[in-house]
Amino acid sequence: MGLGGYGTVEYFYLLKTKALLLNPKQIIVAVYLGNDLMDTFNAVYSRPYWSQFRNSDLN
């Protein structure tokens, strides 16, 4: 289910909405520390869809 350009927040979405429905025996998530964390921050704070993950102290 890996997709290029996805970050951790998108991984969470795929896990919750798609992957668990397939009843996997194992789930492996790889996080590239070079940009995944910054991409996640940018997604959460720039897209209304992910606003539930925002820290109110940073707004």
C-alpha cells in the first residue's frame, strides 16, 4: 500500500481505512527521517482535512 509522496498522516489514513480491512498478519511502516516528519507537519497545518491532528498551542 506504499505510495510515493505520502507521509505519516497519510499512512495513518490508509491503515485506518484500507489496510486493516485486508486482515494483515503484519504491518510494516517505514518512515524516512529526511523529509517524512516535515511533510506530515506541512500536511497537517496546510490542509483542512488533517486539522484534527493540529496542536492548538502551535496555531
